[in-house]
Amino acid sequence: MKNPFSLVLFLALVVGGGLIIGISTAPGAWYAGLEKPPFNPPNWLFAPVWTALYVLIAIAGWRVWRRDRSSLAMQLWWAQLALNFLWSPVFFAAHAIGAALVIVLALLATVIAFIVAVWRRDRVAARLFAPYAGWVAFASMLNASLLALN
């Protein structure tokens, strides 16, 4: 590993940023009062899943950043991070379920675009994003269901 300090920075940015946003926009009474679909996971599941995903996101970004900091893949990585960090404030703080759905669908498209963009050059980075793509697809379905039910 050529510059472990940069990996630590990526982990701090992604995991730390996710933690700050998660704490500052924690689900409250508004979310508890929403009608939920039968496949809605228990609240305790979200923190460990997102923590694991944030570690994978950071490692994938770090791998791409080491190779080419201005590549399309790196631009997509930054875009997905911005969309990811935007979703919680829009959904949990602004209570804008429809706007959050637009964001999560854009996030899903960006995550898939990242996987496609890095597939030839760094399959490890692409594979690190596979669980993320699956979770965001599920989150999109959950967000759409919450919009339909509420």
C-alpha cells in the first residue's frame, strides 16, 4: 500500500461524514409516525449497514483516486458522495419524501455509472460498490414505498 495516510483520510471523510450526517438527521417522531411497507427493516439495522458501506465506498474512492484523481470515475465517486450525504437532510430534516426519492434514484444511477466506469481498470473498486448498489436500489424501493403510503 503506497500512501496509507490518504486511505485514512478517505475513511475519515466518508465514515466521519456519514456519522455526522446520521447523528444530525437521526430519524425522529416524524419518521416513526410514517406508515411503512412490510419490508421496512428495523431502525437498528441502518447504522451497521451504512458503516460497512461507507468503509467500502472510501476504499473504492481511494483506489480510484490513487490511479487518476481527475478521471470520470473519480468525478462519479464525488457525485455519489454528495448525493449520499444530501439524502438524509432532505428526507429526515426537510421531510421531503418526493425530493429524497429523486436524490436516491440519482444516487443509484451514479453508483451504477461508477461501477461501469471503473470496471475495466479496477474491478476491485467496482466490486466494492456492488453491495452499495444493492442497498441503494433497496433504499430507492423503500423511499418510493414511503412516498406512496404517506
